[in-house]
Amino acid sequence: MKVDELRKLRESLKKKIGLRNNTARIRIIVGMATSGIASGARETLKVILEEIENRNLTDVLVTQSGEKGLHPEEPVVVVEDMKEKIRTIYGGVTPEVARMIIVEHIVYGKPVKRYMVQREKMGES
């Protein structure tokens, strides 16, 4: 999937589910720097967006970021629980792992420990 296709998909999903920063329960950040893209972050992002749409998760915001300083762990996905103020960083997030994160962590509230790189209170990094 090309960058333009990902942008179009993201924008259409954003409009469809009407997300806003201040109403999100969960924020998911996908590292889309060169190393992340080379490691498969585009497909990971695509799966995350599709799973959110398929499960009608209207309180989840997905954004992209640059380098996170975790090159060996790429693709990197950060899940921020805006209510609990907890940030969970996942590494090696393939499309299959992304599905697991959406189901186990986002839907059921149980972080996927096998792929967890770091977990911290937000504001303490």
C-alpha cells in the first residue's frame, strides 16, 4: 500500500467515525519514519485502521509519528490510555500483532506483554 493510499484511507475513516483528539479514550501512534516503513509499518497502520473501523471503535484516535529511538524494535506502535494516563510501547508490530493489540489491549484492556517494550505513566518518560 502506498503512502497516498494510506492517507486517503485514514482520512475517510476519520470522517466516517468522527474522531476528535479531545474525545478519544485511546490514542494509537504508529512510528512511520524511514526505518518503520522499511520494517512494514505501512501494513501495520493499514490493519490498525481496518480493525478500528470493523469493530466500530469510535473512541480510538490513530496518528503517525517519526522516529521513536527504537530502531531495533520497528515497527513501533504506542498505545496511550487517555483515561488511565498509561503509555504502552509495542515493538515488532506486524499486521498480525496489530490485530492482537486491537483485540486484547484496546477492546479487552489487557496489554499484549509478549510484544511490550515499555509501559509507563504518561508524563514520566
